[in-house]
Amino acid sequence: MEDVELRKLDEILDLGVTSEQYHSTRRKILQAIEEAGTLVDLERERIASLGKAGVVSQWLKLIGTVPPENRPFVSSRFNRLKDEITSALAARRAMLEAAALDARLAAETIDLSLPAPEAPKGSVHPISQVMDELAEIFADMGFAVATGPEIEDDWHNFTALNMPESHPARAMHDTFYFPDRNGGGREMLLRTHTSPVQIRSMLAQGAPLRVIAPGRVYRSDSDATHTPMFHQIEGLVIDKGIHLGHLKWTLETFLKAFFERDDIVLRLRPSYFPFTEPSVEVDVGYANEGGRRVVGGSGDAPGHAWMEVLGSGMVNRRVIEAGGLDPDAWQGFAFGTGVDRLAMLKYGMDDLRAFFDGDVRWLSHYGFSALDVPTLSGGVGMPV
């Protein structure tokens, strides 16, 4: 059969390629592939045969010059050679890679008797640590942790929280909106605060209710003290006979436990939030020590000042109604604060953007050991 094909090729290949050259070249290429000792050698053979200037690639270009009646025969022979070389290259590559892997596995042995490293790698991010500290503190006061979606609709994020259509927080320059609406025709957005969890919790659980809602929030803002994505914690209490005194006691107890100081002094200032009425800003006394703000002491004492740390108030009647509850039967208070800023105050950080840079040096300095689990008995704030 090969003799017939040889004669056939000689008859129709008036291209400077004889049948003897065809088969001789084939044998040389396959032998070179078989003898390739490294992947580099194998790649060199591939380029020499199948590369743009390779011998087989040049032959394939000649097919178009063959008379039409002989073209199928010549095409099938040259393409069969190309497929044969491709298969040989793949088989040899697999063999060389397997041999390289075996050699590597034999060289990279692990001595299981070696001691563990003195300095274990990795640390808990300060945000994660502070989240755990907050959950521990509020769990001791009977609060459960509630969560909600970060992709929210405008009803839960704004309307149910008594924010009118004209409220500036709804503006495009403050809020990240999605181009499409949900199935109910509501606009979709990245939540701007964790307050929507209040509505979802009331609708799902009813009253009485005592929850905190930590999580990520998003706003179009960026500087040394603001980032487009940051973390908040929201607190909500719904019960009967709730008043502003309960709110002040809760916040004072929380801040004393978080900063681990008994000399925490609060100042409540009237303010305005659409979802609370009355609304109060919460200031805490602090002093500058060594170029760092240290929370504690009276803000009116010499060398001390006041710093805003929380927004809070009694839950607005309309918000209670939006949560499916009767505002004449149930009252409540809510508060919210930035987790990132609490971490900055407690652990002496001066640039919020560093929280999201992923700098290993920063994380090794401010990060926490995985074993530093916050507990009220052992200490909420573990040493950095």
C-alpha cells in the first residue's frame, strides 16, 4: 500500500517534494520527538515542524497549488502527517511532565518531626475582631445578631425608614444604584446603611425584638476617613414601655464594655434622623495622649473634649408601622455606628483607607491572633 502511495505522490507532487522526502522527513520528526529529553527540546521540535515556518506548515501551504482532482489525496496525506506529529508531541509532553512531577515530589519531602514555626502566619483583621467584640458585648445584654442582603431595594433602604423621595440620601451621587429593577418594580441598590435589617427583622419576627445588625454598607465617598465600602452596626429594641432612658443605659453599658473603661461619659445632643423621633447624637469624652485620641473622662474636663460616636433615637411611628407592628402598642429605640471608626478609636489607627489596602505589614501590626477570642470574662479587647 505504501509503494502505491509513494508512486501516487510522485505522480502528482510536482512541488519540489518527493515521496521519499515526505517519508524521510516524517521519520526524522517522529524520532526527534521521541528523543526530546526536556520540554524545551520538545517545544523546539514542535516549532521546527508545525510552527509558522515549520516544514509541515510549509507543505500544507502547497495544497492550494495542486490540481483540483488531486487535491483531496494530497490534503489527506499532509493533514494526516500533521495529526500524527501533534499526537506524538502530546504523548511526549505528558510523559515529560509526569517525569518532572515525580522528580519534584521526590525532592520536596516534608519532615513531619520539625517543630511548628515560632511566628505563625496570618492574623484576624481588626474589623473582624471588633465585630466579634460587639457581638459578645450585646449578646450579654440579650441582643441577637440579625443579617440582611447587601443588595437591597429602595423600599427597605429608604421608604420604609421614612425617607421621602426628595431625601438627599437617595441621590445618585450618594448611592450606588443598579440599572435594573426587581420583579416588584422597585429600584435596586447597594444598601447605604444596615437600617433595612430593622424592617426585615420586624416583618419576620414581630415584637418584642432585640437585635444588632453588623455588616457592610456602601456610599459614594472616599477620603482619609471615608471609603465607598465600610462597616456599620445597627441596634434595635422593640418592646412595651421603652423610653430614652433605656437607650442611654444601653449605649453607656456598651461603650464601657467596648473601651474597657468605667470613666466613659456620654452627652446626648438633639439631632434629626428620618427613622427616629426624637433623635439624638451621642458624644463621648476623650483626651489626646501621645498624639492619639483616648476615649474616657469628661468632655468638659481640662484637656478633654467631646467626640461624636453614635447616632440614635426612638423609633419613628412610621417605621414601626412599616415593620408590620402597631405603634400604639409597641415602642423602641435604635442606634447605629461605624465599626471601622470604633476600631480606629480603640486601637489607634489614623487612616481608614489602610483597612482595605491589604498591606501585610499593616495586618501583622494591627491584626489579631486567631486565638484572641473576645470574652467578657477574659477581656473583650485582646492585646494587639
